[in-house]
Amino acid sequence: YSFETEYKIPGTAAPDGSCTFTYRSSSRKKGEFNSPRYPSNYPSDTNCTYLFLATPNEQVTLVFDHFKVRTRNVNSSSNGHYG
């Protein structure tokens, strides 16, 4: 996986090819990021990790303008909760 420049904030992909991206405040303080293949569906059986690294005196704030999750079977043991 890799992020392209159209995503507006540089993300560094994990060298092992996993869907893990690291964002460092030393690279940029503000920007936008998206999941792989946005706005299309997320790849099947993919779990991505996004790491936002800041200095001790900085605060990381995430604002989601668009957030879509797939519904689970209502009979599942999680009672429809994610996490």
C-alpha cells in the first residue's frame, strides 16, 4: 500500500508491506489522509494501522468528515459494536 500525493499529507508506508502508515508532525502539522482506495471500498480482509507521532508538547487532533463502516450481522456476539 502507498499513499499518493493527492491525499495531501505524506505518509510513510511500513517497509514490510503491511498496511501501516506513520505520520510525523516534523513532516507536516496539518493535512488530510484517506484509507486505501478511497473513495472506493476498503480492500477485503485488510486491517490498516495509522500512527500519528508528535512531540511531547504537541496534541494530535483527528476530525472525520466522512466515516463509513460496514454493518455486522445483528445476531453477532458483539451486539453490533465495533472494536
